[in-house]
Amino acid sequence: MSPATIARAVHGFIVSTLGIDRRHSYSCDVALLRRASSVGLTSATRALPLGLCLVTDIEFRSDVSVELVRSSAHDSDVLFAARVSTQGEQTLEASRQEASPDDAKRDKGLLNYLMRDRHGSPFEHNSMTFYVQAPIFVFREFMRHRIASYNEESGRYRELRPVFYVPAADRNLIQVGKPGAYDFEPGTAEQIALTAEATKAAVTFAYEQYERMLAAGVAREVARGVLPVATYSSMYVTMNARSLMNFLSLRTKREGTHFPSFPQREIEMVAEKMEDAWAALMPMTYETFNANGRVAP
């Protein structure tokens, strides 16, 4: 008898013996394997045929989450750092005084000078920490920016949740032009439907296999290899304003920039949320960044 035949034969016995209710188990194969392993039946249930049950609690998302967790970032941080070169200890006294309207005008002029002539180091004396949830493929692009500190959710140390990215219906799907000189256009109704259907089917199958491997005792660091880059992950990222401006200059598409960029839409979604948070923290710095073509100093 084949392994699959044997598995079917013992399936009913295992269900009745172990008390599995298929209606309330998001993956019967997984539930059977986990319960069976506790009574020494793991080897018999490893051959359970695929498709006996379906994962029913998978979550599909088309968004990203960005939360500013903590910050020490103010326009004045840039100003004090810049003025220490000419005022030394006097900057300490100035930091304790309330700014006058004339001071505000001078401050704006100094920020513009620093940004325009790319005197960058004063923009580094601040810090912002963000918590981000996004698909793994976004994080692979994000971590190309070696100007921040990262700590990401680990597939070695925890079981990854069944949350997957599916492009929204309004996400442009068609690439037009050659690499380095192309644009994206909306897909047809058929292409939109196919993208959603194929993505959901692929990630569902992948997660079923992931759970079956875990239930059979395979290590998390091995089992995670079957999961796609559409799987959501989470991370903390900490950077200063200079680093963030570099990131935004490359990962957002804006009219009127000195050096246009054409980022993938999903990482641009993350960048836009980070930009909104930063603009509220350092409004004068943000204004001068835009006024000078969104070039990082």
C-alpha cells in the first residue's frame, strides 16, 4: 500500500482518537500532526495527502503600517549643532532662551544655507525610531540603505503569522518601456483578478506546507524557506534626519525634484508615512528639504 493510502486509512482513526474537529481547525493536516506527535503517531501522519483541509485564517493585506515609536528630533537640534562651529559654549546659553521673531528668520536662513550647500552633519544630531509592518520584499529594499539601525522579526525564533500582501486593485501592473526608462500603467480587469487569485493561491499553498513542516518537527529556520517574500514582517528602524532625507529622496516620486526617482510603489507607501511623521517633528527642516529639490545634504 502506498503512503497516501495508509494515511487515508489511519486518518479517520486519528481524527476520532485525537478529537480533531475539522470545522474548527484552520489546517487539519497541521492539527493532526501536532496532536499525533504527542502520542507517537507523527510518522504515520506525515504521509497525509495534501488538500484534506484548507487554511482558513490567512489574512490578506494591501497596505503597510508605520508608527513613530519615539523621537528626539527638532529643528533647533540642527541649529545648535551648526552654530557651535562659530559660537562654541554660547550655544548652550542660546538653547535656554526663547526665540524671537528675528531669531526665527535667521534660523530659517541658516537651515536653507545648510541644505542648499549640503553641510550635512548638523542634520545628524537627532533620532527617530519607527515600527514598520510590510511585506518581506519591501524590507529587502529598505535594508539596502545602510544608514539606519534595523531589528526585524525573526523566522528562526518565532512561527511567522499567515499574513500576506496582495496588490490593491488600483496598483499599476503593466510595465511600459525599457529598464531604466519605464513607467507603470493600470492593468485590465482580467489582469487584476488574475494577480489577486494567483497570489492568494500561491501563498495559501506555501503556508500550508510551512505548517505541515513545523508540525512534523522541522525547525522554524528550515521551514520558513517555503514562504514567499509577500509574507508580512515587522521591524524597528532608527535613523536621523539626514539619513531619512536620503531615504526619501530615493524612495518617493515627486515633481520638481533635482534628481527624480522611480521607486517601487510598496516601499514608497512606507516612505510616505515616515515623511508625514518627520514633517510634523521638524517643519522648518522639512520645508527647506522640499525647497531645495529634495536633495539630502
